[in-house]
Amino acid sequence: MIGLISATAAGAAARDRLAAAWPGRARVYEGPVREAVHRAFAECEQLVCFLATGAVVRLLAPLLSDKSADPGVVCVDEAGRHAVALLGGHAGGANALAEAVGEVLGAAPVVTTATDATGLPGLDMLGLPVEGDVAGVSRAMLDGAPVELRADAVWPLPALPPNVAPGAQDVKDAHAPGAASGTDGGTANTAVLHVTDRTVGFGAREAVVRPASLAVGVGASSGAPVDEITGLIHDALREAGLSPLSVAELVTVDAKAHEPGIVAAAARLGVPLRTYAAEALARIEVPNPSGAPLAAVGTPSVAEAAALAEGGELLVPKRKSTPPPGSEGRAAMATCAVVRRTPRGRLAVVGLGPGARDLLTPRAREELRRASVLVGLDQYVDQIRDLLRPGTTVLESGLGAEEERARTAVAEARTGRAVALIGSGDTGVYAMASPALAEAGADIDVVGVPGVTAALAAAALLGAPLGHDHVSISLSDLHTPWEVIERRVRAAAESDLVVTFYNPRSRGRDWQLPQALSILAEHRDPATPVGVVRNASRPDGSSRVTSLAALDPATVDMMTVVTVGNTATREIAGRMVTPRGYRWQSASAPRGGAR
């Protein structure tokens, strides 16, 4: 819950706007400000205070206990100009809250956390558990000091700055007389960042990021106590030298999906519980099959088979639990096995929209900053280069290398990295998603990020030309024979669909657009409105509405989108409008200069 506190009428007005925008998420605290702040601090995960920052600092000071437990606090000034992340920027989510407040109120978010201000990923914001001297390692990253990266494998993490690298060390100090070794082999002057599921010793200027790499398979008799199950899991992990913070999920057979002890064990570990059908588990080869589970649930293995269901390395073969004190003499009621799964790379196929920065979606921005590798056409890379984190590997190429870019992006993801493959508009529309997904297999995770297409950006400038059924057709015959394109244009003409032409004309292809327009003219009036938009949404963009008869194909190029209306499309007040066909519209004739 987000607590909202104000002291003045202006603050209350802004407060009430937030409350209306976040129903069920926010609660208004009335009454004297001091009491309101104290109650909200005790009851809420986050606070938004419409008060001066100095006043909030004084009110909160006696309440603070620990940065990992205190609420995130944002202050908004009386004029609603700034939303200041005052307390708990990372752990309390105040940085993200300041952004969210800014979106609702039009306030500028003010974030002073060093990693955010410099574009570096905060170690505590990677979405993974982190231990050790997080502040010390973060400071080294910020200062540009060498940070030695010790990772068991390549994980799909955001880009780390160039000073974080395997084997990095302060060269001038590494060979100095008396240079001391660190806790785990690093020099005394080098910070160390571990990325591992193993238990490692760490000291000052060392931090450990825990990847979600371990699957714990669990089998249990009916009524198995949760303490017996969790005790077994913790013992197995400890003896294998593995961290419980790297457990990604508990897995078992479908028949045990609602076994109370297993469900409670997953909750205690803070991980999801996944189940598999007995038939699927029975097909998995395991080192320790048994007749007991076969008779009970239909598979010779539960713990090992479930842990191995998604592949990986069996680190802890099946082991049985030890009955708790007072239960000596009875049989073990639980089994577990631990598997380290192979890291899966991540490919985000990101649509950048038509070019205007304000039409780049927030999700696209997030994916660009989540990536450690960016692949794209050079001119598209230039559009968003300033949004990338320091240390991002950029692989750019020119026009005509689409298949090469797709293969490169998939290959990089297969190494375990987080990759963003970019394209203009929406990458699923005449863009990079198709060739990339044709290359990608089930061995990597793929995320699609939609973007505003050129057709939609053009339509918004023209009016409402896509108000009824419509189709997009590319007139480029580089990948599709003209006979096929012509057949599609004719079908659209005969079906009375609004048609948006992509790739309408280039210096080497100057006859396809006139041919397509002549086909449409066989079924539509010469006065049919036609919209012509070049570089939609960009500073040098232009748009105009003409007619099927008046359009000069020579004024069109590859940066242009041409939208041809259907038989119902009209030009009204200089705008292109295709009626949806509502009864109330047909009851009155168009007004405002329709033609």
C-alpha cells in the first residue's frame, strides 16, 4: 500500500489525483501531519508526502531502522514540479515510485542514487539476491576502479561497466611489493563481484550475486511435516556447498501439487512450486529409480526426475530426510535432489516505433537498459544510443544485412547473454522479429516488445483512415514475387479494404506503386482520399491528403507510407476518415467540408 500525506489544499488536490489514479494501491492519511506520517510509515510499503523535503526528513528521522525494511518515500513540492526519491531508492522502490508519480502528476522525477544517476545497474536492482559488501563494490564500479568479475557461467544480466571484467585488477598495484591476496584470491586493491550459486567466502569490497540456477526436486509422503522437508533441503544445499538464495523453484509430481508440507516449503524458501505429470517424469532417466514412488504416484522417480525435467547437471542425487526429534524409528517422509540448470540467454526483439522519442514505449526503454548486447541497423542504433547502459556491446550493421543481424542476435543470446535486437516501428511488421524467431530455438528465452508501427503513426497524422477493415501490403518485390503482391492488391481492392502500402517506391523500383494504384482504381472512385505520410512523427516529417486520381507516384519514396481509403472513406475538414459503420453515423450526412 502507498500512503499519501498532504498539509495544504494544493497538496491535497495533487494527493487526490494520485489516489484516483491508483485505486486499491494508495490510501490517503488525514489528520495532523506528524501523526499521519507516523501511521503511514508503520502501515505502508511506500509513502508519497506532499511536503517540503526538510520537513519530511525531520518527521522520519526517529522512525528509521534499516534500509532493507524502511518504506520508500517520495516528496512532491507544493507546485507539483518535482517528485523526489528521498528514502529507499532501491530497496524501498522510491526511485520507481518517483517515476510513477511523475507520470501521473507531470512532475519531474528526481533520483539521486549514484548508480541510477550514472546509468549503471544497481547490484540490488538486478532482480537477484545479493550478499556481501554491496556498497563497497558499487562504489568501485562508480569510481571506475577495477572490479574483478568471477562468474561460474554467463548470465543474462544488464551491461556492466568496462571496469568490471574477468581478471580485472589494479595493474600498478598488482605487482607492488607486499601486495596481499584477497579472501578468494583477488588483490587487496581490487573489488570482486561473484556471480555464483556456490557458497563462497567474501570480505570487504566483495559482493555475491545469486543467480536463480538451482531446481530442487522434492518427493514426500502424505502429511510430511514442512520442517522435515525444509530441513532436508537446507542440509542438502549446505553439504553440497550451494546457496539457498539460488534456488529458482521447487519441483515435484502433479499428485503432490497440493501436499501441505511441500507447498509450505516453497513458501518458506520464497520460490514457486512447479509440478509435472507422472508420465513425463517416468520417461526421464535417473540414477536412483525406486519402486515406492512408482506404486504411489506412477513414476519410479519424483525428486530426481522433477529436478532434471528441464535438463541440467545433477549436483545432489536423491537423498532422504532425517525424522525430527521425537520421531526416531519411523521412515523418512521426504526426498530431495538438486540440479543446476544451464543458463538460458534472453533475446528481446524491440520495436522502436516510428522515430519520435516520445513514441518509444516505456517497455522498450526498459529492455534497452536490461540488455548487455544490442544488435541493430546502424541508423536505428543512433536513435537510441544515449539510452544504453555504459558497457553495452553494440553490434551494428548497414542496410541489407537483416538476416545476418538476426543470426548474430540469436547466437549472442545462446551464449547466455541478454540481447536486444532492435527495429523501427513494430519488429513483427516487415521487420526483424520474423527472421530472428526463425533462427531461435527453445534453448533461449524470447521476449517481444511491441512498437508503434509506421501505418499507425501515419494514420494518426491523417485522421482516422483505419476506422474499418484494413490491410498493409509491402510493394517491395525483393523477397516476394510481384505476381504474389499483385494478387494481394487485387484481393484488397475487390474486398473494399483500406490499404496501407509499405516500401512503395525506390529509385530502383518505380513502377510498382503506379501499377498498384491502377488496380485499386478499377474498384474505387478517382476522388477516393489517399494519405501520404513521410517520416511519420520525425522533425522532417510531412503528411498530406490527396486523391487516387491526383496522387503523383514520383513524390513518394521508401520513407513514405501511402494509405488508400475504401469506398466509404471521406475527407472531412482536411482529415481522412473511414466510417466504422455505426447506425448513428449513417443517420446524418458528414459535416464540416466532407467530399
